[in-house]
Amino acid sequence: MPKNVIEIKHPLIQHKLTIMRDRSTASGKFRTLLKEISLLMGYEATRDLPMTLKNIETPLAEMNAPTLAGKKLCIFSILRAGDGLLNGLLELVPSARVGHIGIYRDPQSLEAVEYFFKGPQQLSDRLSLVVDPMLATGHSAIAAISHIKSKGARDIRFICLLAAPEGLQALHEVHPDVTVYTAAIESGLNEKGYILPGIGDAGDRIFGTSR
């Protein structure tokens, strides 16, 4: 297993994830839980943001207080399921810039096909968080990260709800500099490239659609 993988085993995250795994959990509840988990995971993924000191006056005294330094971070959502994680992260960091990458997985080859990209400028000076609930084969994550690197991004982290060992290995081979934050490392993939035991299709469960 690659070293730059952080599996967040906080009890609240694991409890919420168990409810999400249950096939009887409705889409509304599923969305709410994913948003809550993404906020909790965001604390871990941003724990080492650069800080500086700012002189302020409290009601009682003057002080040099810690505040975030540098340009605002950017969150890249891999459409469409990535928006389920995006919402919670924006509650945590409302000033973040947002980018979207449209990628779908070809059902035959399982390769990633990109159809849309829109992101902020000056990515070389920003932390970029790339979000997608599932890291299965890794093809979508690899394609998304390769694209934002081509736009100048250098400090990139990937946040997912579930990760398959196959996807982690594939991502590490192409982008060994990218740290992955996940709530669970699963047992593997089935013949269709779905994560087991997993949660099913994340996009379908978030938006109440079906295949």
C-alpha cells in the first residue's frame, strides 16, 4: 500500500459511513451524511495549512493572532458525484475557490473520458483538493489530477469516501506526490470495476437516479 494514504478512522465518520452503506438509506439521508463526513474529513486534509500572525484587538487587549496565509485554496469536484463532498468542504472553507472537472468512465474500457473543465487561475500558488466519493480503478482521479497539473497546480490532495487498493496503487504510480485521504480502504473491485463492499454507485445514490 502506498505510504501517502491517510485512512481516517474517526468513530463519527465510521458510524455515518455504515448508515450510508445500507441499501435502505434514502437519497436525502445519504446526501446529508456525505456532507457531514466531508466536513469532518476536511479537518484532516487541511490540518497543515500555512499560517501567519495578524494584529487584532479583542474586547480586552491587543494581540498577534493566527490566521491563514497565502492564496485561498481550491476545491476541484469531479462531476457529478464529487459535488456531494464539495458541499461539506465549502461549509468548512467558505472562501475556497471551486473548480469542476467533468469525467465519466467508459463502461467497456473503464477508462476516463473528460468532457468539461472550469477552474480558477494561479493554481501554482494554491492548495488544490480534488474530491470524488469513489477511488475505484483510479482512472478518473488520475485524469483529473493530470489536467490540473497541466494548469500549474503543484500542491494537490485527493479526498474520497472509499478507496480500492487497485485505485490507490494506480494513482500512486502516476502521481506519487499526491496524498489520498479516505474514510475506508475497501477489499477490491468486482468485474465491472465497482468497489466492494462499497456503497453502490455514489452518483445514483446522491441524486436518486438509477441505472
